[in-house]
Amino acid sequence: MEILQLLIIGVSQGCVYGLIALGFVLIYKATEMVNFAQGDMMMLGAFIAFSLIEAFDWLFAFVPVLSALPGASFAFAFLGTLLVMAAFGVLLERGVLRPMIGEPPFAVLMLTIGLGFVLRAVAGAIWGNQPRALDSPFAGGTFDIGGLIIGYENVAIVAGTALLCGALYLFFRFTRIGIAMQAASQNQLAAFYVGIPVKRVFALVWAISAAIAAAAGILVAPVNLIDPLMGFIGIKAFAAAIVGGFGSLPGAIVGGLLIGIAEPFVALHLPPGLSEVSAFVILLAMLVVRPQGIFPSLQQKKV
Amino acid sequence: MRFVLKTNYAQDVNLFLHNGQRFWYGLLALAVLLAPLGLDRFYLGEFAYLYIWAIAGVGLMLLVGYTGLVSLGHAAFLAIGAYAHAWLLTQGVPFVLSVPLATAFCAVIGYLVGLPALRMTGIYLAIATLAFERIAAWVIEHWESVTGGHFGMRVPDPMVFGMSLDGPVPFYYLCLGILSLSLFAALNLLRSPTGRAFIAVRDSEVSAESMGINLARTKCTAFAISAAFTGLAGTLFSHRIGYLAPDAFTVQTSIQLLLMVVVGGLGSLQGVVYGAIFLGLLPQAIAIGRDVLPQWIGEIPGLEPGIFGAILVLFLIFEPLGIHGRWIKVRLWFDQFPLYRRATYKRQRSYLRTERVR
Amino acid sequence: MSLFEAHDLSVSFGGIKAVRDVSFTIEPGEVFSIIGPNGAGKTTIFNLVSRFYETDSGSMAFDGVDITGVPPHRIAEMGIARTFQNTELFEHETVLTNLLIAHHVHRRTSLVTDLLFLPGARRQELDFRRRVEDVIDLLDLQSYREQPIGGLPYGARKMVEIARALCLEPKLLLLDEPSSGLNPEETEDLSFWIEDIVEDLGITVAMVEHDMNLVATVSDRVMAMADGAELATGNPTEIQNHPDVLRAYLGD
């Protein structure tokens, strides 16, 4: 029973890592850029949702039909946040990252690290430093299944992740633009030659990644409070992406789950504080034993 | 514009190419040597701090700028150097022995970190070093018998042959001396086979291998040397802050170190010094800005790292060669006036320089 | 005794046999060329020799020593130097530094002597510098000496790469398509230089090449390949008129 309980906590935390890792991998696959600010984009998404919920709450007070509906402002804010963050992703790509196309990966890495600091300062300037709670319909309630306590928020995270992954799968598999994105990620020049607007594809990838990050932020908000430093879990998500095999979408989720599940078990059975670094221990072990990750996707350079 | 007539091969080997360089660097040496005469305690302390950053920067520059290996975890070496040194001092090891011992210890740790790093490139390495830094921080926090854990440990005064170096003037000269030695050693390295092997690994691993360079050994050596310099800076850093606690060394410290070498200009030792000056001046500038600007701006949490981040972004977009690169361009502009071509340093962009093959 | 011997070399990548059972020898002092249509496995053979690829089966011996399991950096120390099809130079450095890096195999100093730049290290640097100049003289690279590779024209890069390989002072020089991207004049110069390298420096040359004129001018022996297998080996005229070779190039 205890094991199951820990597993549930682990899986839901792992889904959050997985979602952020998904954002990393999407951007990396398509543009070969590494976005270290993915965690901070999650933070920004959570804050925007926070403000939008307040705004919708105020607005819906004038509309009796909507104010009677529980969670209406949350639902609108959720969608609104995804849109705002997608737009933000496009702007970021246009303004900051497009000049970096063709620069060495290290420069882009440094750039996004710097970007993360900027986002944190901006969030601090707008929303202040105190942790805030998101008014989510998933907060607080629990299912009790034969003594097994499952929080609504955990169910929401897992279900949300599954839905997002399903949607992404369908998008990449069946839509024209999704297939164009796959083509661009395999060979940009060739994609360019067959008429795929590669630059627009890049912008779209950033939009999707930013939206995924925002979704992760909203889903995790009932579990952790929102504050400008919450993006630091992005580092663990990064570890998850590499454990899964950088460049593999399912790998990102699996890596996230692996690290998420490990943490509560380590916290319970091993010396205190070790769970904070368990993600990194797993990462280092993985890099030594199987550097290509669980689902390898990259090969060596050709001479 | 100066034309250098080379008449023997030694001119390509010597540190200074011509007398002009000798003159200007001599003047600089004189200025920093005489600085304690004209500066008060506060500024001497700041200069010493700047020298410490520069020593750590030399280490990181050799790794990032010359070997092309990115480390997001160099704060760990700074911390290990500082703690090892402080611990040795509390065990009664004299200062003159403790510094080299702590440095050597860092070199060994660096070599060990380099071992798994062999199989990684670019981003993998960056994240692995970050993981190493987090784990090292955890060990420091929890190994209470040696590090004092959360409470930290006091660093004994630096004593050399019964003489305390704790005052601002002796400490200034100590840092200056060690920085000069570090720069000299790094320059020597770069004009000899070891340093050229680093450069070869940075620019093309296949080519380096076909030139007989042992990739594994070269990368590990680079890590060891880099860790040693940064650890050496750590020993001085411990005296500078006087009391070691885990929160003195964070991911942000690592990133500040990286910021220093990027803003200074990757691939040049001058860049390290420019970067250190920049890093030393920026907090002062921000402090002044806080006084001048409206209060709410000064109260933004994370303002200082935010400004660091913004500057980093701007540099990477507009001047990826850093301050040193800008200086070279300005100098060339004066040299060639009025014939300077704007396109001289125009970046050759490939559509995508890919590292992967499918 | 042959300088280099390969026996039944095979390698495959994901089910595709890139090289199958290829055997050849390279005699001291000759120019040995490998020709064949694209995808015949010529460059793969060079990559096997310089040990970038692991052989699936077969063996190689250089100077009588088996090198099938030797790590890549040891190959250079043993005296095999190579160039690359699409030039792999150290882009951010000057021609001079590129050539100096090649002297790595001759280093006698250790890390400590380098750090302190003891007199031994200085003497070694001066010695390397002088030897680099000999190669610069040989290949007429004086005007490029201080220039960064990034700004050099393609033809010059090709020559710098050959110069860099020569700085290793090898016994065997592998040239991977040395004439690709050169204009006819430069290609003609190249043929003289190859002759100089063989005759004046006493270095044995093996090359992969498409330009049949160049191959016919400088080669002593030619091996023709197709689809990873050897078709025929012999002197240039024999190979040019060999029915299998004609079929491989022109189709039936």
C-alpha cells in the first residue's frame, strides 16, 4: 500500500518533469537549440494563469450563468494561458533566438540560461517574491480507494499529460504542418528545398513548447506553490530528457517518470536530502552506463 | 599600423611580439603593483576579489574557450578548493603547503569528472557537470564533520612564515601574485603542445585524433588543469569571505563564472581579465543604479541576476566574441582608418551547423 | 616487405556491407590509388586504416606490426597521416598553429615542462617552428602563414591539410580526394607536389581520387572498387582498360 501511495506521488511528479522535458526535446529536435529556460517558461505560464483566473473571476461576476459554473474561470484561464504563452514563444523565437541560428550550440545554451534569469526577474517585478496559490478546481480534494489516498491534482496531472501527449502524437502523425515539422527536424536544408517554411516551423515549435510548459505549470501549481524560482525544477526535467535519450519524445516522458518515481522512494528510504540530488545521480549513472539514453536517437558525426 | 619584421623563430615563441607590447604590459604591471599606494581598503579588497575571479576564469577559459568543453559546474571546484584549503588549515597544515595541496586535490577531482565526460559532448557534458555540482553541493552540506554542514566553518587567517596576510595590502599582493603566476602558466600552456592539443580537440575531434592526439587524455587533462586553477581561486576565495557556508557556492556562481568568460571573450586570456573586471564592476553599477532609480525598481527580487542574464543575452546576440573581440575590432578600425571594411568580421553563417547525422 | 598490408577487410553499417573482403598491399615508395564510383567504399577503407571505424573482420598490418586493434591516435604516432575529403582543419587557428599541432606526435615535453616553459620546452618549440617552415617552403604556403583558416580559399585549405599531414613526418600519407574542389591548374600543381612528396621526402602515398588524369599521372598502381569490393588492381593503363572497371563506371 505504501509503495502504491509513493508510486502515485512519483508518477504525478514524473509527469510534470516529463512535460517540461517534452518542451526541451521538441525544441531540440526541431531546431537543435537547447532551451534552458523551459522551466522558467513553466513558471511564467503558472503566473499568467494566476492573473488570468483573477481577471476572469472579476469578469464573470457580471455574467451570472458563468459564475454559477464551477471552474469556469479556471478553464478559460487555462486556454487563455496556452494562447498567451504560445504567442510568447513565437515572440521569443523571432526576437531572441532567430539571430542565433547557425551559432554553436553552446552559445544558445548560454543565451537561454541568461533568458531564464531575465524571466525570473521579470516575474519577480510583476508578481513579487511571495509564493502564491493557484485557484484550481483540482486543489485539495482526494479520492479514497480502499485506503489509498489520491489527490485530485495528481489525477489531473496524469490525465493532462496523457491528453497532451495524445494530442501531440496525433498532431505530428496526421496534420500537414506536423509532418512538415518532422521533416524539418530531420534535415532542415532538405525541408527548406521542398518548400517547407522552416522558419515558420521553428516559430511554431517554440509556440508549442511554451504552451506545453504553461500547461505543466498550471497542472503542478496545486502541488507546489507558484513563485519566481519554481522553474528550477526545469534542471531536473533536463536530466529527465537526457535519461530518456535527448531527442526522443516518448523518452522525455519515460525519463521524467523514472526520475519522478525515484524521488519519493529515495526520500523515504535513504539519507535526508538525497532525494533532491537523486535526479542527478540517476543522470550521471545513465551517462556513464548508457550515454545515448533509454531511447537513443542521435548518431555520431560522419567524416 | 605596426608591421613586425620577424628575423628569427624565437619571435613566434616569445610571449611578447614586439616592444610596444612590452611597454604597455610593463606599464600595466607597474600600475597594479603601485595600486595599494593610491587606493583605500575597500577598493583594494575589490581588486583582490577581481583577481580571484580572474584566476577561476583562467581555469574555465582553458576548458570552455580553448578545449571547447562546457562546464556548468565550476562552482563545485571553487567550493572544493575553498573547503579543502580551510580544512587543511584547521588541521594545522601551513598555508604555503595547504594551497598547493588543495589545488592538487581539485585537479584530481577534475580528472575524475573528466573521465565520464569523455563520452559526452556539448549539451550532455554541460548538464553532467551541472549534476556533478549539485551532488558536490549536497556532499558539502551533509559532510558535517569536515565542512560544518549548514553552519559552515570559519577560515583561519592566512599565515606565511608567522606573518599574517590578512590585511588588505598583503592580501592584495597575494592575489595579484597568484593571478600573475596563473596567467603565466596558462600562456605557457597555450604556446606548447599541451595547449595546442586542447585547441585541436575544440576545433575538430576527428582531426585531432588523426594528428595523434589522445582525446581521452587531453580532455581529462583539460578538466584537471581547469579544476586546479578554479580550486586555486577557491583557496583565496575562502580567505576573502572568511566564513564558508554552502550557500556561498551555487549554480548561480557557476553561471557567473561562465558569464565572465563569455562576456570577456571566449578563446582569449585577455578576455578573462576583461570579464573579471566586468563582473567586479557590475554589482557596483547596480548598487549605484539602485540609489538613483525609483525605489520599486531596486526592490525587484532577482534584479541582479536578471541584469546579468540580460547582458549575457545581448552579448551573445550582438557581440559573441565578447569584450576582447570588440576591442580587436576597434583597434583594427583605428589601424586601418579609413579603410576598415565592416565585413572583416562578418560572421559566416551556415544555415545549420549540425552535429548529428541520421 | 610491404609497407602496409590489408587482408580481407570487411565492415558493414546496419546491414549494408560497405567494404567486403578487400585485400591490398602498399609498397614502400609508391603512389597507390583507389578509384571507383561514389559509394564504392573508398573513403571507408581510409577510415578503417585510420581506425575511425572498427573492422568487422580481416586484419591490417603497418610496417610489419598488426594495427587492427590500435587506437586511432596511435596510428598517427606509428607514421600514418591522412587528409579528409571535406577538409577538417582547426578552423579558428592560423595556418601556423594548424601545422604546429601536427607536431604533437613528436613532443618530448610533459605537462609540467609545458606549464613552466622550461628551456627544454622552448628548444622544442623552436625546433617545431623550424620544421614547420620546411613544409611551408615545400608547398609554397608562405603567404598564408599567419592567416586564420576560416578566411582561406578552398584550394589553399586543401594544401594546408596536406601540409599538416606532412608535418607529422609520416611514412604513409593517405590523401582522400585531394583534387576535389581544385581547379585544373591547382590539380596540375598537386600532381607535381605529390611527386615531390614521394621522391624528395621518401613518403609513400595512398590516395582516393576521382580525377583519372591525376591518377594516371602520378600512380604506380591503382585499385578499382565497386560496391565495397575490389574489382581489379594493376598499373593505371591496365585499370583504365579493364572490362570490369569500364562496366562499373559506364554500366553494361
